[in-house]
Amino acid sequence: MKTKISTLLIMLLPFICFSQILWENFEDTRIGYYEFVHGGMTPRLDNPLPNAINNSELCAQYVRNPGETYDVIVLIANGPFFELTDYISGTKKMKVDVFSPVAGIPLQITLEDSAVAGATNYPDGRHSIYTATTTVANEWETIEFTFDSRPDNTVPDQDVTSLILLFDIGNNTGDTYYFDNLYGPEFDNQCTTVSDPNIDFADWDCDWNLRFCPSASACNSYDYISGWLNHAYNPDNTGINSSKYSGEYTRNPDPNGEDIIISYFSQGTLDLSINKYFNFKLYGPPRPIYISFQDINGNEVVGYNNAISTFNEWQQFTVDLSAFSSSSIDRFVLFFDQGAVGVYDIYHLDDFCLTSIPLGVSNIKDSKELLAYPQPANKHLKIDFKFNDNAKKTLSLFDVNGKDVLFKEIPSNLNNLNLDVSQLEPGVYYIKLQSSTSIYTKQVQIIK
């Protein structure tokens, strides 16, 4: 029986590995960036009329620009596309859930090389065109796109970068559409790790587990934002934040200066039994910040005061919530420059998460139960430790940005390790040694 199952898996593996992938569902998956839209797009809006086709909570609303005959939504993938010949042959098809005002609306997807394609040089850079038509009005349906043509045969079938979505192609209308669950071609995706929605909240690259309000739109019942929060390129990926994207927030204070971002955790109350540190990064002008961690009724459990200390430089913040592990924290309210009136500063936000140890360098404490030598280390790092329990343990080595660079499982009967660190870049690192009941940390330095 096992042999038959293994054989079947081997036969199916090419289809499993290279099937269409979910690009966007406006809830917990987005693996691309909206580079440009002609019309008015509101992501993460309430589903207008759930049905058996699409009963998800959120979707996108799109109001077409009547001044554009070829009104476009440009979505850049997080990496170059793999082979596209199966889409041309029809073996694979792109699809999207659409809520259209009338039946018979022509839709189009163009796959193109964004480095070549421009607004005025058609057909250069356009790899292939796929078409579809809506069949119902004012209800959800799943639309599949069929290959139509190849405008530019010089574009190869690999390394294409962009998906262009068009509603009512060739007409000048201002209709309102809703769309969701966009499936597109496979690509070299940086979002390959499986995230945990209980701790990986929002990084604007792969994780979308905070209920942020949509930008430039009225908010619904579960969140509120005073200003505008958009998906944007990381303004500086050379320092502690190397990610491609971040959130861009434009402050828009009310007359009392109480500019706020209210966000709920998608999984409900925080589980602080192991991961007790709330982390996030900010970039912007030197201004005070305040976070109010609250229960479901808006009652403050704990407040956190701090400030951005350096102009337009990413800064890591860590909030120790260990004293509140028995409390119910369901949301947070973030204040930028509280009390200031008429200030429309722009900030960037990134990497909201929970961890078992603080990511802020100043918050790391050395554990006396952990001994690491020599210091500084060059090729090898020896670690001695002593636990009160005999359970299995794990060891992580992470850099100053909180990125894991090494992970090991340790048998219960072992109390020392010899790590090869010869391939690591010189700098400061942190050891986290964890069992089922204890966590020990220590700072180490590696030189070359």
C-alpha cells in the first residue's frame, strides 16, 4: 500500500509543485505589489454579498476610471515567473472571483515584463494576453481566463514579472466591481516559509494577520484608521529591515490631534504563554509614539510610550507583555505624535510579530545558565548549558534584526554543543536555548 501511495505521489508531484498559486485573497495572503491602478481600488473591504462561490469576509472593491479605455490594475509579483507555456497551451488557467454589475463584461489579464513594457510602447514587453467574460450580475462567480494572443514574441516564457488585470476592456465606463481569490502563475516566491497567524501579524510581504482598515476608505466595524495606510516599497532595505515592502502611513490628525490606527489580531486574543514580546519596526521623523494594548471592549490593559529617535531610519521596538499573560489582549491602538494638530507626516511600518525573546538589542539579557566561548568566536562556538528538566531542547542563533541564521534540536541527554560559525558574517548574534519550561539567551560576537 505504501508503495502504491509513493508511486502516486511521484506521478502527481509535477502538478502539485507547479500548479497555479493564490496571489491575493485580501485576508491573509498577498504575494505581490499593486504598482499602479487607473481607478479607485479599496482592498480588504467587506464582502458585499457572500455566496457559495465566495463566502470570505473580505475582498477588494474596484471603481473603474471612465476616462481610461484600457483601465489597468498592475500587480508585480514577489519574484520572476517560472515557465508560462502551460498557460499558453491552456493546460493551466488563471482565475479570479468577480462580482460584476452586469453580465457580459469583458475582462483581460496581460502578463508582461515590467522592465520593458511602458505606457506608450505597446506591444513591447507584453508576453501574453488572456480573456474572459462575466456571466452573471450582482453575485460572485469564478472567472477563468483563456489564452488569446502573444503581442511580443521576443519576451521569453520565463522571468516575466507582472500581471495586469483589466475590467471592461476597451470601454469607457465607471462601474464598480468586487474581486477576490486571484490565482496566477507560479514564480520564485520569497514567501516560502509557513507563517503562524498567532505570532506573525503583518510584514507587507507575506503575512497579513492584522485587521487593518483599508486605505482611503470608510472603515468597517472591526477597525479604524485616521489617516491612510498603503502597501509600499521599503524606503531603506540596507539596514535592520531588508524586506522588499512595508506599510506606508500618512498621518491625518483630527482637530484634537488624536491620529490613531486601531487593529485587531485575526486569531483573537493574544496567546502569551510562550511568546511574550510584541515587536515592530518604524521609519519616519523623530516623533513620540504610544501603543495602547486593549481588550475586546477597548479597555486598556497596558500602555507603551516610546519615540522614533532617528530621522528616516528603521528602528526596532519591543514591548514586554510577560506581566500580562493572563490578561486578554485583543487589539492595539497606535498613536503617532499624539496631540499634534496639522501634522501630516509619513511613516513606514513593518514586521509586527510576537516572539519568545525580545528583538530589540537593548532588551536581550544574558542568562547565567548559558556559557558560550570563546568570545569573540571565529570558526567554532562552544556552548555549555544546564537545564532543570530532561526534555528535548532547541537552539536558535539569530542576528540583530531578529532573523534566524541557525537552528538545532538538542537531545535531552546533551548539555553542550560545538557550533560551526565559520560561514556567518562577522557581527553580534544572540543565542536562544529553549525547553518546554525554560528559555535562556546570550549575546555572542563573531569575527573574521
